[in-house]
Amino acid sequence: MSDDYFIGVNLAEIDRLRTQHDGLRPETLHLWRKAGFSSSHRSIVDLGCGCGFTSLDLARTVGGSGEICAVDKAAGYLDYLA
């Protein structure tokens, strides 16, 4: 994977981000509920999506009728998400 960030884009960093995401996920989902994110949303843009763990959670939130546009500067993270 490329080195698009000063801390690197590699499998060790993806694992660290997964752990961080998992730890913060309950609070994040609570925040989205308070913000009104739901299956009624047609599309959401995830700017700075990294390797996409949050993008996938957002996709589950909007369901099959919605879409998520995941954007990041690190091609390696976008490749991982794909």
C-alpha cells in the first residue's frame, strides 16, 4: 500500500483504525441516531473515509435504497474498502 499519510497506509494501520472504530462505534451510532440519519436518507458523503469502516456502517444505516460516497486521499485505503 502507498504512503499517503505521514503515519503510513499499511495493514498495521488498518488494524489500528479497525480497533479504534470498533471502540468508538456505539457512540458514533448514537450520534447518528440523534442527528436523524436513517433509511430515509438517499445519499451521504463520507469525507476522509480512510479504509471505510464508517462508510460501511453508514451504508447499513441508509439501507438498500440509499448510497454512500466514500472519499479519501489515500488510494490504498480506497482499494481496501473496494
